[in-house]
Amino acid sequence: MTYVVTDNCVRCKYTDCVEVCPVDCFYEGENFLVIHPDECIDCGVCEPECPAEAIKPDTEPGLDKWLKINSDFAQIWPNITIKKDPMEGAKELDGEAGKYEKYFSPEPGAGD
């Protein structure tokens, strides 16, 4: 099992989760975070830290798409371990459906 970052992180990118991760398995895109599934130790400390509730265990139904997205982009995006401010407009976009299809950018973030 691993944890995955899902749709509601897109264009919010709260980073509360990265500070609590004991193995630094978060990677930063321009407007999204991912978890490297091979580095995640399934401790779950990140899940309750996410204000957008975008982090889920991959054992929940229907998360295969998110496992692939997290795995693919963790290979190419820079590691992030330090909390940053959320994206502008994060509160307004929280809970909007279909954010990945509407707003996702494959570009890397700055990392640490």
C-alpha cells in the first residue's frame, strides 16, 4: 500500500503534508504534488495534514489512475520537504470537480 495525492490538490498545493513526511517522498509540480509510491512507507501521517483532503490510501476504490499519475511524475519532478504557501485562490478552488482535467500542468515545480 501507498498513499496518493488526488484531484483536489491541483491548483491548491497546500504543502502541510511535506513537512510531516518522515521519508521525504513528496515531489513538486507547478500546481500539484505527488507521492513516490516506492518511497512511501504507508505511515499515513500526511493524510490528516492535507487541508484539501487530497491524500488517500491507494487501497480506496478507483485510485489506480492516481497511483499511475503519482508514480509517473515522482520520477521527473523535484523533491519537496519544506512547507510553502498554498497557491493563490486555493480556498476558492477547494472541492471543485475535475480540477486535473481543467488545470493540471505537467511542468515541474521549484522543489526545495
